[in-house]
Amino acid sequence: MSTLTETKTERRPEAENARRRTVYVTPPANIHETKDGYVLQAEMPGVAKDAIEVSVENNELTILGRRSDNDVKGDWVYRETRPNDFRRVFELDPSIDAGKVSARMEQGILTIHLPKAESVKPRKIAVTG
């Protein structure tokens, strides 16, 4: 059973300013399970820690990363990177304790810890006699 399910990513342009329109790019992500929960890692190069929004609402985890403008003196000759902001939404299983979700940004990788609720964690039962 999947605990995190990606919901449809919106790719809608919004008027940010007269110079550029925002189009969201889906950041690549990896998810792995630990004994206490799940860890989601999303690649968001060019996004500063203070330009990230992580929210949980209605069992949806939304990550949004805004890239800063990279003003270049001169004209572009060749460019593969895009200035687009990142956005991705995941549906959370009720087994995740949404009140204890935490996140950190390090070297372009957003790491989100999604702890399991105590009620779904395995536990040992003491046998008395």
C-alpha cells in the first residue's frame, strides 16, 4: 500500500510580473521508508532555504520552491537550465502524523521527514504471568 501518492501537478501560468510568467516545474523526488516514517527528498537546485514553502492541508503535502532571478550581464549564448519555480503535491496517507512533519534544505536537496503516527508503529507487548 502506498503511503504517499502524487496528485496532479498543476502547470498553470500566473502573472508574476510583466517580464516573466511563472510556470511550475515538477522537481524529481525519491521516497524511502524508515522504521519511524518516510523520508522524501526533492531536487530543487537554485532555490534558497527561505524561498521554500512546505505545507500540509487536507491530507496533501505541497512543496513550492521559488528560484531567484539569475541576472546575467550580457546575452545568453546557450542555456539548458530554466528559471521556473518548483511545485509538487503528494496525497498523504492517514498513517502519517501531519503535525510532526519537518523539512530541511541542503545543497539543493529538500529533505522532508514524514513520521508515522504512533498508532501504526509496531510495538512489543509485554507478557505478564
